[in-house]
Amino acid sequence: MLGVNLLQEKLSSPLFLLLCALAVLLPLLAALAARPAFRGKSPPLTAGNLPFIGSFGFFSARWDFMRSAAAGSSSGNFAFHLGKHPVVGLSGEAGRRTFFESSQLNLGAGYAVLFDSGPELEQDSADEKISKGFDAWFSRNIKSILRKERLMSALPTIMADTRSRLLQLGPTGVTDPFDSIYKLVFLLTIRLVACREIAESPAQLDKSLSLLQAIEASSTPASVIAPWAPVPAKITRFLSGAKLYMMFKELVDARHATGTREEDAMQELIDGGASTTNIMKFVLGAVFAAQLNSGINIATQLCHLGANKEWHAKSLEEVRAVAAQHAPDASAPLLEQLQHIPPDLWEHGFPLLDQSLRETIRMQLLGSSFRRNTSGKDVVIRHADGTPEVIPPGAFVAYNIADVHYNPRIFNSPTTWDPSRYDDDRAEDKKAPHSFVGWGSGAHPCLGVRMAKIEHNIMVAHFLAMFDWELCAIDGSLMDTMPLPDLNSWTATKPKTPTRLRYTMKEEVLRMKA
């Protein structure tokens, strides 16, 4: 009996329990910390590549980290880890050409793991979240849904939505474009890539946008470094994604049950035999990608135009000129004349608006783009001098957009908003390969560029036709320039310094309302 008591005492001692815990945890931690080593001709490993975590600077100050790592490498390329994931960082022209031109680097496989901002729809392993099969299916369907004739047929509804929402601003006031314009972009995007039911329900529209914003705000390093960890942000993302999923699922099920048909993207997917799961993944992925960029870009462009009288005047004159060419009554209010602009011109008919949008995107497209080497063999980095460097099989690839968009050797005074840099006699975006990558580039062009341009031209043209406005601070004081974005941000973001548009509705529009 005494022996049993002694044994129980030993087994319950703190030291014994600690040893047991270590016996279980240490092998587990060792397995979690295990990661592929960079060998052979891979770029040099950066300093501060910590065990288990990797290079935390990629999350805490992304551009600073990548710029410093590139400066410390003779080739400008470097290697590091994010958790267990091996990553090659590319910079300079050779890195840029490899990143955008190599068909061996898979875009979907890169974003599935390293882009921690999208809705989480399934609990698959990280490497299988986006399969090659789904990638191809998504690309095929987004091209079909955003085909020219479909977008052109949606123009009257898009224009009516824009006009109605902007009229709600009232005759005079101050608006936060990263709220009012951002929400309008969301409405138009839902119209074009999702479904009528949400677009025409203010409650559903607000709820879906709120859930998407909750997902965006839940981005944390932990989801990349330790995707298995049940951190609060991951739980928030999962729950928000699940609520969005259920919202769309109920709509799909209702159409199946009642036989109701609509002329929208979701109906096209249903008619194509897509599963409910794939419909949800498509709609949420398309809405998220479009809103994350266009919502910020259009609001930011209106801010720049509010601070730049020259480009404001030039843009208004262009819209007046295009509208007058096609309106039956050139003396009618500009807002009325816009209704007669031929559909094709809303994509390509406003070169000055396009220049100011390109310049806004150049400055606003932040963070890193990703790829993954899924070829099963080394991908050679294309150095002009033949420097032997490769991206090993299975490695991820990161390229920070500021490396080219804020490069003073390509763009003169890159921190200055200057749409004239795209004039034919300057053409700064043609100085080097892939100088402007705002619409994708090389082997991976942007699939939504037509929709983005149409949304942009319609919204900016209507804002020009309906309002005079100036950029101001939150206290109402005028601002002569838009604050620079934080280059260390992960993606396009709202400005840290709050900005507003102080507007007055034009007299001719007020008379139309009356």
C-alpha cells in the first residue's frame, strides 16, 4: 500500500507532470516548426528568419522589410520563411519579369496561402484551398459573366443605381467617400457579379458588406504562420464567412425550389450546373476581389480630383465633350446627356479619366502579389547577366508592388499624383517591362478590368456632372493634396488621415430634382 501511495505521489508531482507535458509538446512543436530548407541556387536567406515564425517583418512593415532585404542581396532577390512556408522575394527588372511572365508560377496557389484577407469557406488544408481545377473554372466563368455584351446590357441599371445613390447625398454637405462611394461601388459590384435580391435589399446589402469588412479586418500573421491556431481573428473570419455563405445559399436554394429565374450572374452559374458550394466560392471571391480594389480606388480618385483643380476641370470638360457628341439636346443638363452616351464609350471613351485612374491605382495598389512554383522543378530567375538563381519547387514567391510603382527611375517624383505622366510625350509607364501592373501583367492579366473601368467611368462622370467639390479634413479645413498611403499596408486601404469631400450639388441638377 505504501508503494502505491509513493507511486501516486510521484505521478502527481509538478515535475512529473511537466516532463509529461514536454514529452508531448516538444515533438509537436518540432513537427510544426519543421520547414523546407533553401538549397543550391536559391537566393540568399534574409537575416532575422526566426524559427517557427520566420520573418515577422513581412507582416509588421512589409515594404520596409522587402526593400531592406533586397538591398542586402547582391541580386536584389532573397529568401525567407513565413511559418513553415518557404518564400522567395523578388525585386528589380529580372525579378519582375520572372514574376509576371513565368507560366510555371501559379497565382491561385500563391494567394490561397499567403493572402490572408479573403473569406474562409472551407476547412481544407491550406495547400488545397484553391485547386488548379477550381482556378480554371473560376477564370472561365468570370470571363463569361463579365463579357462585353452582358456588361453593356446592365448599363441602364448601373447608371440608375449611381444616379439614385448620389442624389441621396443632398444639395450640399460633407461626405466620407470611403463610406458613401465605397458603398455605391459595392452595390454596383453585387449587381454585376452576384444577384438581384441582395442588390435591391438595403438590409441585405448592408449586412453582406459588414460581413466582408469583418473578414478583411480579421487578417493576422497567425493565420499564415499557424493556420491551425484557433485565434479570435480566425474564428471571426470563419463565422463571418459562414454567415455570408448561408445568405447566398438560401438564395440559391430558393431559386431551385421555386423555379424563379433572374438575369444575373448567380443565375448564369446555376444554369451552368455549378454546385451550390462553387457558386458561393465564386460569388464571394469575385465580390471580395472587386470591392477591395475598386471601392478604395474610386473614392481615392475623387479625393485627388477634389484637391487638383487642373485635373478636375480637364476631367469635367472631357465628360462634357463626350456627352455633347451624342446627346440629342446639347443644351440639356449634363446629367441628362450622360444617358445618351453609347455603351462602348463607357469602357474606352474617356482617356483623361483613365489617366487619372491609372495614376490613382499606381499610388494606391499596395502590398505584395503572390505566386507559387507548382511546376515540380526549379524556375530560373531571368537575370540579363546570367546570374544563376532559381525559385525551388513548392516555394512561394512575393513581389512588392512599390518596387515598381514607386521606383523613381521609372516614375518621376513617384509620391506626387500626376496623371500627365501617362501623356504620349512622357509615357513613364512604358520605360521598362511591366512598369505599370495595376491591371495585372504578363501571364496573369486582371480578369475584371472591363468591369472596373465601366464602374469607374460611370461613377466619376456622374459625380462630375452632379457636384462641385473640394477635399477637406475631418474638421472641414481644405486640403491641397491627398495624404500618401502607408506603403507598409498589406492591401489597398482607407487613408489613416481621415479625408472628406465638401460638395455642392449643381444648380441644373437641383432644378431637375424640383
